Amino acid sequence: MPLTLFEKIWNRHVMVEEGGEFLLYVDRAFFHEGSSHAFAKLDQQGRTIARPAQVFAFNDHYVPTTGREKGVNGIANADIRNMVLKLQDNAARHGITLFGMDDPRQGILHIVPPEQGITQPGLLICGADSHTSTHGAFGCLAFGIGASDMMHVMATQSIWQRRQKTMRVTLDGEPGFGVSPKDLILAIIARIGVAGGTGHVIEYAGSTFRNMSMEGRMTVCNMSIEAGARAGMISPDETTFAYMQGRPYSPKNAPTSAQWDTAMALWKSLPSDDGAVFDREVSMDAASIAPMVTWGTNPEQGGPVTGVVPNPRDIADETVARETAAAIEYQGLTPGMALADIRVDHVFIGSCTNARIEDVRAAAQVARLGRAVIPAWVVPGSQLVKRQAEDEGLDRILTAAGFEWRDPGCSLCTAINGDQLRPGERCASTSNRNFKGRQGTGGRTHLVSPAMAAAAALKGRMTDVRTLLKSA
């Protein structure tokens, strides 16, 4: 019987089935400073980590993105400083790898593992963060879990799960000028809704994704969670294999390496078979998608930058109309106003969604066309991204244009690290969530691509980046 990518990986990891639940073997576990509860539960039960070599820790959610010269002891907030120190202690006690503040590889837990080759096709990965779905870009099954489940994973290297349904989202065609992977996933979410993927694992297929870089694929899979899905996946291909070569944790790929040959044999067997059946199918034309802007308080509430804020009176569904009206009121907008007329107070380019080297390049390409008229932060996703951008001179382009170049971390995406919006401030953000107060109490968030965010910084309002790029 033809199998999907999800089914192949799931079947390889099932250890036991009991009452409709499956005990799955876990290949990798990732967590950050906020995961102390999992360690506390482990200690309470007198347990140790079953396989420390398969567990990785990261300083990212809480660490500051400025003033890092003094290291951990320089963190002004005592609570955050203690969280960072506690993670150091837990990692040392249990013998697990920590990408800490002073590590030259430090960065976000959804950016560092792919850089290091820790993320690989065919694996089952659990992370103490919902956006663990990012890693599905490599053709693996990756999803977020809570503290209790993480303790179980650390103690047993396994997890109980119910099997999800499958959905295939197919995009074909070449995206238009100025349209990025972030625009594509925002358009998909606007189409299927924030609950459209509930109970499903989404596989992204079609020529659009086959022609997409690994950085772009990670952006798409990252926001599968915002579509309500348990995970997002893309079948591995030659683009994936090329990315994997030579990375520190990748199988050794010398010409005579049996490790690499064995890995490639597995990886090439993973793509969904012809004739594989999905529980739901969605198809879209990539060429029809324009640069996107969210206007509301969930990622579904968005549209092309050339569009307008909807009028709740025009919406037949009363529940949706009420939700729309509430979102517009919170965002301080007016029904019918052009999205391009929305004024912005702040710009944030970063997060596990858009803080890779391609994202920094896209922002710099726009930044060189003018100067920021509002505060604009660029926060690279890892020290490796930061150094590469600096080697390419991107930091100099950005700072010359008035953008602030910061140290790696989650920063304004989570607003739990000192980086926050003030009440009423409006931000064009490359992050993944625009919920009420997500970037600070009373803050207003509009999700956009890195290029769109940079354009907003230059103009002080939402701007169709295509007009800037075409005039360059």
C-alpha cells in the first residue's frame, strides 16, 4: 500500500500500541531555559536522562539581545539570570549538550539544530516549544510537548501519542516578484484558517516547495502550528541532502563513509509514495499570492498588502463577524481602510520563523534603499547567522540605514526577555504570532515577511515592498 511521508516515519517509530495510543521512540529532544519543570519532575522521581547524547538544550527564549558582554552574570533581571544558570546546572548534571550564552554556536532551538546537522530526515523530534514543527522541513516528524511529556521523553526516550490525520497542501508555480515563503504560509493560513489543520499533520507538496530553499521550507513548516496542525513536513530531496553535507552532527560523508550511504538510502525512501492517500487535500497557485499583512489578532486574519481591513457587517457568519470586530477594535483600525495606510511604530526582524541568513539578506536588500524612520531591530537567529551576516557586510548595510543589529535570541517574538512593545505600540513583525499582548501588554502586532518589515521601517507604515524594489 502506498504510504505518506508521515506514515513511513510513524511506522518506523512505533514501539507499542495500547488502547488507540502509541508509544513512539524519540530520536531527539530539545528544550530551553523555560523547561526547568521537566527537570524538577525528573528529580522528584529520582530519574536520570536515558540517552543524554540525544537531548539538547538552548539559551534563547529568555536571554537578552543586548548587553551580552558580561555573559550570564551581566543579565540585569535576576529571575532570568537564575533561569540561565539553572539550565547550565541541569545540563552539566545530566551530561547533555547545552548551546549556552557563551557558546559560539548559541541561538534559537529551531535554528541551531539544522545548522549543526542535529536535525535529520526520518527522525522523530520532540521539543519544549510548539514551533518544533520547524524541523519537519527536513522530512522528519517534529512537534512540541509540555513539561510532563518532556520528563517522560528524557527518562525513557519515548512518548505516548495518538495518531494524527494527514493533510496535503499543494502549491504549484513560481511565486511572484517580492513574494517570500512567509507570504506563502500566511496565505495558506488565511485560506484554511487557524483551525484548518487541527488533528492533522500537514505535508507541503508541489513544485513551489520543491524549488524552495531549506531556509524557506523551515519558515513554512514553522507556522504549521498557526494553522492548527500538530506538525508540518516536506519530503527530503536533493536540496535537503546538499544542506546536510558537512555539518558537525551529520552522518560522515566522505566518499568511503558507510554512515552517509546508509543515511542516504533511508532518506531517499522517505518521500510520500505515488498514490498515497491523505485525509484532506488543499491546492493553491503560488503565482496568485501577493505580499501578506495580518490586520487582526490571529494569523488567519490577514490578506494581501494591496487589500483592506474587512468590514464585520459584510461577514455572514455571526461568530466570525464578532471575532473580526473585536480584532479590529483591539488593533485600533477602521473597517475598509487600506492595509497600506496602517502606520507602524516599531519593526522586528527575527524569531524562529525569520532569523536565518536569507531573511537577513532580504531585509538588507530593502534597507539599502533608504533609512529607517522608526525603531527597527534585526535579531539574528544564531551566532552562526550573526557571523555570516557580518562577513557578508549585511550588518553594516542595516546599521547604516538606521536599523539596530542585536545578539541572537527570541527577543520581541516572546517578549519575556526584556524586549517588549509599550501599550498601544504597533509593530511590523516577522514572528509567527499576532495574539493580543504577544509582544508586550497592549502591543499590536502585524505579521509580515522580512522584506515587508524592512519596507515598513523605511516608510513608517505598511508598504508594498514590490514598489520599493522595482524603483531601485
